[in-house]
Amino acid sequence: MAQWKTLGAGVALSALMGTTAAFADVTATDVWKRWSDTAVSMGQQVSVGSERREGNTLVLRDLVFSQATPEGGYSANVPELRLRERGDGSVEVTVAPEIPMQINATPTEGPATDMAVVMRTKDMRTIVAGTPEAMSYAITAPKIVLEGDAADAAAAGSAGAGGVPVKFLVTMTGNEGAYTVDGADVQMIDGKFTTDAIDFTLSGADAEAGSTFTAKGGTEDLSLTGKTRMPKGVDMQDMAAALAAGFSSTGAITYGKTGYVMDFSDAEGTGNIKSSADSATLDFSVSGDGLSYAGQGTGTQVEITAPTMPFPVSFAMQQAAFKFAMPVAKRDMAQDFGLKLDFSGVTISEALWGMFDPTAQLPRDPARLLVDITGKAKLVADFFDATAMQSGAAPGEIEAVKLTAMQLNVAGADLSGTGDVTVDNSGAAPKPVGAVNLRLVGGNTLIDKLVAMGLLPDDQAMGARMMLGLFAVPSGEDTLTSTIEFRADGGIYANGQRLQ
């Protein structure tokens, strides 16, 4: 997975080559040298068919950028790259309007894939200005089109005759970007890229299985921002070493309304999927201090029609959010980690409710699932050290876990909880010490309704109530609470009663 992230960065570097001029000086020759050096430092191979001067313009033709990893590779063929010195200390970079690329994947599991992609642009240019110590560039691209055809790539040989033909077309309109690069020994890169709209179409067919699909959709108001600290000489193929040298990167992605419609057919019939959302955000950061991702989406709606379903089903979600953080570098001290999931305002269609609750005995209130966990862990190996991670030995140990919040609210019942546990790792096996507090409201009422609806047999309902009686105590009308303790003697207690 880490190799594909690096590979994807390389594809983007070659595809949007106008933007990479930001790593350049203010003369055409130095622009190209800095750019090619940066590509090589990221693990790419660069070849140039011809290089010549035409007045104030450096012209390079028949360039090839390629990269190979155990999980795949890519190559981009650039017919022409022009770097024109404008006479004011800046350089204008333009590229050929059509750039073919070949991308292949050879995962350890699953079939190999091979795809031919063509990037087409019109009036795309990058202006590089500044000094060798502090450079800036501005990108304008009214339209960028990416067209791919897996069927052609399969015919070329890599995927083989068994490849499933897939075609896609992505159109990005209103593209603008602005970046600055400051520093020599340590480059500080700060930039933003915006796109007014992205539209796509996708289609595929499997003649052997007799199935086809088509999809069409898009998104509005895409914005990407990022800051990167890159020490000189860093090898991005070795992420553990790069982080140890001081490499770091943070970024954010936001976009507005998005959606797609997919139609499919197979031997059982035809179907349709419709999906839409109001907005979404994604934030990420990576450094020697840790790796983190956080995202949030609002106004999600999905409707599915399938030949195996008696009627269309749909669901909606007011908000879906997640946050994940973990340490990545080996250190003597414990470091923070965390995981948060929050799915709120979840509803399903009345038709789906009617399948198991036709008389509406259960409340139709929107459901929620919330889990918020933080803790401390000590790594004994670098997370990005592939050899250490594949050795089979535990990469570290957890020293503390805190359940900051937990809630499951569905069908009129509400389960919530908090907890705080430390872990003693001095013995042969980790020993937790602490407690988890739980509260259930409406549990018995839900069991009664499920029995009345015929969804829960009486004997199973009795067993559920016995389990609740074992782990919980009454503390109000249809309210149960429970304190699960993990004590230093190794015992596990529920409300003071020893379970183990």
C-alpha cells in the first residue's frame, strides 16, 4: 500500500509536469535540472530524446518518466516540454497538449491490471518566479481531460486476454494552483490547487460473465491545500529514513456537492445505484511525530435497485466522520494514538422498515454510532520499516486506552459508555487495569417489541435478559448500568462481582 502511495505521487508528478517546475530556479536550464533531479529522488527514471535551445526557450522532446515497484509501475511519454525565459526573471513552462501514460498493477493478491491513459490539456501553463532560495509558481489549466481504456491496455499484453475491458473519462474544468518553495537544505513547500468541477464517466463489460456497467457523476468546488518539509537528499522510497531526516507533510481536501449514477446488468437482470452528498473534507498529516487522517461527509443519500431485491432500498446519513492517529517512529517513550467514528442521522427507507416491522412497532428515529478511543503506545520498530513489519514480531505495545465516548442509538434503545484502562506489560501477557462504565436505556422495551414482532424467540429473549442481569444493575425506568473492572490481581469484575 505504501508503495502505491509513492507510485501515485509519481504519476501525478509526471502528469501535471507544469506544476513540478516549482522545484526549479528562474532560468530554463535550472528549472529542468531541478525538476529532473526531484523526479529521480522520488525513485523515477527520466530519459530525454533531445534537448536544444530555440532562442530564449529550452525545448525537450520525447521525454519518458517511469517508475517500477514490486506492486506495479507506470510510464509517461511527453512529446514536448518547453521552458521559455520571459525576460523578467521568470520562466513559462508549457507541455504537449496530449500525454500518453501506461499504468500497471501487479498486486500480490488479485489479478494484474494494465491501463492506457491519455492526458489532454489546452492552454495549460505554469509561471515560475522568485529566487533559488524562494521560488513561486502559478498554474492555470482551463481544462484537463484524462481518458483511459483498459481494453486497449489488455490488448497490448500486460493484462492478458482475460482482462475485463474498462473505459473512463474524467474532465476537470477551471483548474488553478499557486505554490511557493522556500529553502535550500530544507525545502518548505506550501501550495493550493482548486478545481471548479470534475465530471466522469465509467463503463465496463465482462463478456464471459455476461455483465456490464456504466456510471456517470461528478463533484464541485474541489480544493487541495498542503505544506511539506523536505530535507535535501531525502529518499522518498525509504519513508522511515525520510521521517527520521525531518520530512513532514500536511494537507486538506474539501469539495462540495458530489454524486453518481450507476447502471448495471448481469444474468439475473438489471440494477441501478444512485448516490449523492452535500460536502466532504479530508485532512491528513505525516511526520516523525505520527500519522493522522480525519474526514467528514454531510448529506449522504444512497438508493439501490437490484434484480435480487423485491423493491428499491435507500438510506441516508446526516453526517459521517472519522479520525485516526497513530505513531510511526520507534521511540523510548509512549506516543499518542486514537480512533474516532461518528455516523449520525442514519435513516433507512420506509420500504426497508416494512420488511421486518410492517406495523411500525419500532421507533423510526435516526440512528447513531459513535466510538471515540484514545491511548498511549510505544513502538519498538518503525512503522514504515517493511522488514520489521513483516518479521511477525509485535511492532510495539499498548500502555493505556481511554474510551472517551461510545454510543449506539437505534430503534429506541441507547447504549453509551466511557472507560479508562492502563496496561501492565511487565509480565508474560499484557494485563489491563481500570474500568469501563456502561449505560443502557430502553433495552428491555426493545427486547419486548422484538418478541412481539416475532423476530426474537422467547428463549433467546430470556437468555439476553439473563446476560443483562449478570452484567448490569437497574438504575431507573428501563435503565441499566454496569461497571466492568479490570483489577491488578488479574480479576475481571462486573459491579463488584468477580467474573474471572
